[in-house]
Amino acid sequence: GTIIGLIASQWAIDWMIASFPEELPYWFSFGIDWRVAAFTIGIAVFTTLAVGLLPSLRLAEIARRAGARIALGCMIAETSILSAAGLRFLQVCPKVTWAEGCFGRWLLSSDVVRKSLTSGLGGRPPKLSELGWGIEVERARLEALCDGHSRVFQL
């Protein structure tokens, strides 16, 4: 949702600028503040993990107690950031019957992490060996996807 909102915002700004009948003075500037956008994306990721991962683990425990099978699905906009969350879920949630994910970058032109978490041969998920989320965001890759300045927040 955040990415779609950013794209729609940029289109709206372009349309608004094109609709002015004359050239604007040099002190008029319209655009997305990429610092605010990066902060918003960071909050969206944090909220997804904090509000999504913990309730998912609780739900998996309820399902396990009831004898139901547990499955983990992926998202079409999955990057290595979301793949890392899914892999950590698999590490802390035993007896997952079916899992998909780690399909790589379908929304961005390149992944923003140092080591991409893409499924290997036979669909095997990569292993996370580091503590935390096991990923490192590459500032240069993130900036290459932005029109302006970006900030990387350490969580």
C-alpha cells in the first residue's frame, strides 16, 4: 500500500505541474520529500512486523493446539526484507506444513539488501545465519530507487 501511494503521489504531482498554464517561478517546488517517504516506509515495515508477526505466531499456536496444519504464504511485492520476516517466522514457528516465499524482487527493479534472500535450487529457502533479521540494507541500492535523499534507519 505504501509503494502504491508513493507512485500515485508522484503521478498526482506530475499532473498538477503539467496543469499550470504558465511556467512556475523558480521558488515553487513540488515533489515528494524522500526523507518523509523513507520514514513512512520504515514505519510501515515496523508496523507490519510488530502487528503482523506476533499475532501470526499467536494464531499458529492456536491452530497447532487445535490440530490444524499451518501454512506460510508470500506476497507479490516481496523483497528480501519481507522474506527475512517469513524465514524468521519459520524458525520460531515449529511444524509448518507448507511454506512459500523468497521469490525475490517483483516490485522493485533490484533488491535493496546486500545478500538477496531468493529461493535456491528446488525452491529451498536461504538460511539466515546472522542475528536479528539477517539482512543488511544497502544505502546505495536504496538511493538508486529514490529520486532524492534517503535515510536508512537501524531497527
